[in-house]
Amino acid sequence: MRSTMLIAVILALGVTIFTPESLLAHGLGARYAVPIPLSFFIFGGAVTIMVSFLMVGMLLKGTVESLRYPRLSLISNDRTWLTIIRPITWGIHVGAVLVFLLLLSSSLLGTTRGVENFAPTFVWVIWWVGFGFVVALIGNVWELTNPWKIIFGWFENIYKVTNRGERLAAISDYPNRWSLWPALIMFIIFAWIETSFMESSNPRALGFLVLLYSIYTFIGMFIFGKYMWLRNCEVFSVVFDLLSRFSIFEVSQNQKGVCKSCGSEECKESQSECVNCYECMYFSDSKHLNIRPPAVGLNISGTVRPSVLAMIMMLLASVTFDGFSATPEWSAIQGFFIILLPNLTSPFINGITIANTLGLIISFAAFLSVYKIVSVFIANVVLDRPYSPDYVMRSFVFTLIPIALAYNYAHFLAYLLIQGQQIIPLVSDPFGFDWDIFGTADYLININVTNARFIWFFSVIAIVVGHVIAVYLSHVKALAMYKDSSQALRSQIPMLVLMVIYTV
């Protein structure tokens, strides 16, 4: 045991000490002046993670059964759901659809100047960044506000009323071999638009893309069924579901008969409870809203599909690259491609687009390759082949989500706090027609809402906390797999090195 801990400390310290300074930006942009040198922050973060690894290894020695998380049921009365929750839900649905229609109309009919149009700021700042923050901390509110799901649900209700209670049935069965691959393809396209497409803030281009995706989603739900499509192909439902596993709120139901007719494989595989399955929630008569410790929803006991593994890897890669692309080092690479390809000036194909596209691809390949190497080491070297490398990869991949979240908070908090204020004047003049509906059109962004020192401290704390949680979850998973605590601890040495590498 002591030799295992010593090896872990030596390896992690080696990674920390010999990491090039150019990799230390961590997506924060400029290096702000702080009271303590940056190297102290990074070193302290790495040491914190290592100490957490040792403490978890020594203290966490229970069985899988003893590690089931506690929860407190806040709402479990069916009458409460009918009298309180349902009217609130209906109001949220109407509001979400109205915002969606405003987004579409302002992008297609309003000014073409991105900073004066409601759509770009709402999509890229308020929704993608801000909504992601809320989903990860609070719960999957996207299930309440998804406009495509809401509109299609209204259509289903109209169909049911006009056809004497008959439900709208899917035209075709969803091919099992597709799994989450359609959602992954959509996320790759979305990540490319966000990081590489030069017209991503052009209201017309954005409106066209939203309209195109809406058609894709409605057709998919009509052919394969609403819940089946949302669960496998609607990229934002998939991504927000992954992020919400970290959150402190969950919904559950305890009617096993409902689960038997559910299309979710994860729901069917669950032996004890049905948590955050929204298809079951819709049909169940016994609904619960629970509060739980953060991150426990990432302790997955069932089989993780390869497409889920790929989705999480792409999520990590896109967040990391989005942060690194804001650094001076990447600007130099973009400049190189601009000089190399001077004749490419189209918004679709130019030096910056090619550089960022290659960067996104390389980031994904690098994350997948490094994680594969670590998994091979665990399976073949550390534990003498009790599990295959692919099984190890799929088993531990959910423990990496806190790292992605921590990096996301560290990178985007200042962006949300400052740039997010732009929505205040835009709600008064969403089309850029010189309106002042709510009297806020002349609002000026207050850059003093935060400062460099706060952002640095918050970022480092978020990164360290995220990695410590990842270490804990990884140990829990190792105990579930290997049963023996010393063997579980040895299996985590490569994971510790991987996490420290990502920290710095």
C-alpha cells in the first residue's frame, strides 16, 4: 500500500514539474496578476489532487452497497404534482416556446449585425454557456424548456384529442446499432460551428441553422417517436443529460411496470430505481423530486455504450480546445495558416477555419488516444488483464465529466458575467429596430462586475474541486469493479497521472 502511494506521488509530481509553461493558460486567456505566482497555483492544485487521491484511497474502503448515495424527497405527493407542478410546468413550456419563436424571428427578420440582434447573444452566451452552468449545478431544466419537445408534445396532444384518445405512434423502430452516434455527429457539427465557423454570430446564418435543426428534430421524432429520438439523436438532450448527472436535483419514479415499456436501455438495466428517465416520468403515477449530493449521478452501474464514451471524449475535447483557442499560442498558429493560405478568404474556408478545424480534430484524437493508453495500462500492466481496455475505458469515462465541468466554469465564468449583460438591452430591442420595450435599450455593460483576481481564484478552485471529485468517483468505480481496496487503489495510479496532466 505504501509503495503504491509513493509511486502515485512521484509520477504526479513529475508531470507537474516538467509541464511546459505554455500549457498553463487553462483557457483563461490573459495571465492576470494575482497575489501568488501562477506556478504556485498550479503546483498547489496538483498537490491537492494527489493528497485527495491518497486520502480517498485510505478512507474509501466500503462495499458497493454502502456507497449508495442518500437522497431527500422534496415532492412525492401525486396531488402536489397535479395542483402545483403541472401549472408551473405549463407556464415554463409557453415561455420557452415564446423565447424560441423570438430567437427564430429576430435571427431571420432582424438586423444582420450580431451585437445588435437578440439571437447570437442568447444562443452562445445565455443558453449554451449559462444554461449549461444551471443544468450541471441544479438539474436538467432542458427537459422543461426544450422547445422542440414541447411543440411536438402539443402536436401529440392534438392528435390524441382528434383521434379519440389514440396516441401518436412511431412510424419505425429505432435501429439499435445507431445508439447515440447521430447525437455525436450533431455535436461534432455544433462544436465546429462554435469554434471554427466564422459566421456563427451572423444572425441570418444562425437562424438558418436553427431552422434546419428544427426540421431535422421534428422529422426524427415523428419517425422514431419523441422520447427515442430525444434520448439518442437530439444532441442537446444528450449533452445536458450528461451534465445534469452532476447536479443536486433529480426526478424519479418507482413503478417498475412503467420501466418495462420504456425505450431506454439504461432504465431497463437498472435493478433498483428509475432516476431521470423522462419517458417513465411522463407515464408514471408515482413521481418524486429529490435532492442529492452533487456528482453522485455520475456513479454509473450499468453498461456504458461506445457512443456515450465517444460523446464524453468529444465534450472534453471541445471545451478544452475552445479554451486553448483563445490563447496567444493558438493565435500564432492561426496566423501561420492565414499566411500559408492567403487566397482562402471565404467565411466557410479560410486559414482560421482550417486551423481551428484541425485543432478540434487533433484535440479529440489526443483525448481519445491518451485515455486509451491509460486504460490499456490499467488493464494489461497494473491488473494483469481482469478487464479489457475497452471495458476499462467505458467504465471510468463518466468520472471525467467533473473535469470538463470544472474547465467549463473556469473558462467561461467571466465571459458569462460580462458578455451576458448584453442580453439586458437586447430584450428591449431584440430585432435591432431601435425599440425600447422595457426601457433597457441604453444599458451599458459593466465590466467591473468581476475582476481578474476573483476569476483566477475561482478558476483554480473550480479546477481543483472538479478533479478531486473525479478522483473520488474513480475510486468508487474501482471498488465496484475490483472489490479489493488495495487493487482498486493500484488501478487508479494511471488515472491520477491522467487527471494531473489535464489539470496543468
